[in-house]
Amino acid sequence: MGPDVTGFDRTGVDVAGDKVTGHGKKIALLLMMPCLLGATSHAPPDPERGKAEGACRKNEHGPALLVTALGLKDRQGYLKLEVYPSNDHDFLENDDILIAAKKTFRRAEIEPPPYGHAELCVRLPSAGVYAISLLHDRDKNRKFGLSVDGVGFAGNPKLGWSKPKAKSVSVNAGPGLTHIKITMNYRRGLFSFEPIDR
């Protein structure tokens, strides 16, 4: 399915704005993991889904993740943390599909603080293993922009030509607060995504 009149393809990647066409477009979409952040042909992700379930309480005791975002390009936009089942089929699946199937999906979103560490807390249904993604939505459009936004995952894998395997981006969360650090990656050159300090 090609781009629609909005300039976005069904994955939410801004292909028109980046002037990526033909074979280059296919490579760009492969690079950016077509199902990144819930992209499928089903209903579009709802930015509020999973937030109530993922909201940490005052003095949260867990089970929950406390995630520190490292290497932010700037303090614009939103940071959106998402929790998925730790398997390749469900990792980055559309949120409405996961919720309808009664599978784990949690989301936390904040505006980055003007200085200091950016930390997000997300409550988990129980202790266990979960796959984690973090999006820096710099333009606040609730879609992943190939040339604008940043992305990171638990375990900080090197990003390649396809979405990371769930096992490589999973964390074993205990019954209390589990602390992890995620390094953000931003577009560099035509098809490379790396931390900004490399």
C-alpha cells in the first residue's frame, strides 16, 4: 500500500516529506521497521491507549520500570515509552490488537524536562520479561518521522535493516522498581540511525 494523500504511508513514516521514492522508499521503510510503534493495516494507534494502565502512582513500589532516556537530541516534543509482550509476533504490534487480545500493552508519555535526566515511569501488570521501546516524538505529531524523530530500545541494540528481535530489547522486571537506561538513536545520513555522540 503506497502513501496516502497526507504524505504518510500506513506505518506513519513521512515518506513524502523526505522525498524518498521507489526503491529508496522501500529500503527506508525496511530500515525504519515497518511495524515500528504499532504500525499495521488495522486501526491507527490511539495515543491514550495503555496510559491509564501504565500510570505510576505516587511513591510507586512496583512492579514498574523507571527508564532514563540518554542522548536526547534536544528537549522538544514528547518521550513515549511503550511496553509489549517479549515475543517477535507481539513486539511493536498495534495497540488495539494487543488490548483486544488481552495481551500486555502499557504506555507512558512525558515532555522532556528542560534540563537534567529525562525519566519515565511505567507500571507493569506483574514481574516478568517485557519488550520496551522509546520514541522521541520531536514534532509532537504522534507519528514516527524518519528525518525528525529518535528511537531507542531496552538493551540498546544497534539498529539495522529490520526491527530488533524482541529478545534483544527485553528487560526482566522484578516485583519492585526496575531501573534501565535507553540511549536514543537519530537519523544520520541516508539510512543510518545511531546515537548522536557516535
